[in-house]
Amino acid sequence: MTAADSSNGSSLTGSEKEGLYKAIFSRRDVRSHFVDREIPDDVLLRILNAAHHAPSVGFSQPWNFILIKDRAIRQKVKESFLRERSRSISMLDGNKQRQKQYVSLKLEGILESAINICVTYDPTRFGPFVLGRTSIEETGVYSVACAIQNLWLAARAEGVGVGWVSILANEDLEKILAIPPHVKPIAYLCLGYVSEFAEKPDLERAGWLPRMDLASVVCYEQWGVHDSKSWSSLCAIMGKMSEGNREDNI
């Protein structure tokens, strides 16, 4: 590490930055490609510890991680998925082509993955008053989302795939996992080693939806303003990036 890199510990070295961005851009929502291999305890510990060091509103740390290996429990969760998936399919009755595409998608790895983790939110932790949550109640859930992202990126760095199963009924999870009434399930995750990390997300590769250009989701000073003289250099760079992405997809 050079003096310029260290600068009292505030900057990452070039290789550290490269590793961080690689984890971000190669992270995938894994539904398939799980292999029959256990996650060692020390690896799982590092992943969970990274999640536990996420930022949280008022330092409330409102998350819990329910670790699940038991096959019978996972089978019950899989049954909830199948019921909710059937309900989702029926919602596409008016669009047969979209319905057929939906049916063809692999959307979970509940039984194939090494372990499942249910991440929950406890709004009562440290009492009713949480610094910073008084105006925007949802910041508690946002904090749990930060923990999930930390977990996901740490897992990617360890070569472990993660898949978020959102086609589930929270009521089912609460019963199956004996979650107290005041605690809310936020994410049901499947973790395991995989045979590959796909170059692009599954839904992008399947043509379910395209990736939006960065320029289309960045506004300047006010909502809906996508061009600004005071931000001209950044606008120009984003424009070139968008052109390059379109050329890559031709």
C-alpha cells in the first residue's frame, strides 16, 4: 500500500477497489447451478458477520438470521413457493406468451442449495424510540435490506451463490419458522456453491426485462431532469456509456 493509497485508511488500494467492484458487478440472484457442497462454518461466519456490520438507522441492528438446513422445513417453504407461483401464473391469464415465459423460468433453489436463511426485521429492538426512525418508519426495513446486500456481496467474494425467493407468503414463513408476531420476514435466501456465475442476470438473459441505461435513472436537481449544464461533463460521460452499452447489445 502506497502513502497515497493509505491516506489515513480512508481509501482502498487499487486491488481492493477492483475486488469490491467485481463483487458488485458479478453478483447474481442464483436460482440454479447449485452444486452438492457444504459451506464451511468459517466461510458462513464471515458472510454473516459482514451482514451484521451493515449500517442501520439509529444503530438499531434490527435484523435476525434464521439458518435452515432441515429438509422437512425447506420442503414446507417450497410448498409455499409452489402455491404462490401458481397464483402468480394465474395473474397472467390475459397474456399467454408472458405466462409461458414465466412458467419456463427457474425462480428458486430452496432444496438444491446448501442452506436457506430467512432474514427478519424486529421493530421493537432497543425499545420503541429509534433515533432517525421517527419520521420515516421504513428506515428500519431499509436497514435490513443493507444487511442483505452486505451478505450477498460477501457471499460473492467467497464464491457462494445467493438467491432471494420473493414468491412466498410471509404468513407461511411465520408459521413454518415460528416467527413471533412482532417480527417481520424480509428475505428468504438460498445459499450454496455454484457451478458458475452467469455473465448476466437470469431475467436479463431470458429477455424478461432489459437493463436500463444509467442515464435514464439519474436526475439533476429535480425529478425528471435528465440534462443540465451544471452537470454537463457527467451527462456527456453517461451518454457515451449508454451508447457503448447499446453497441455491446447489438
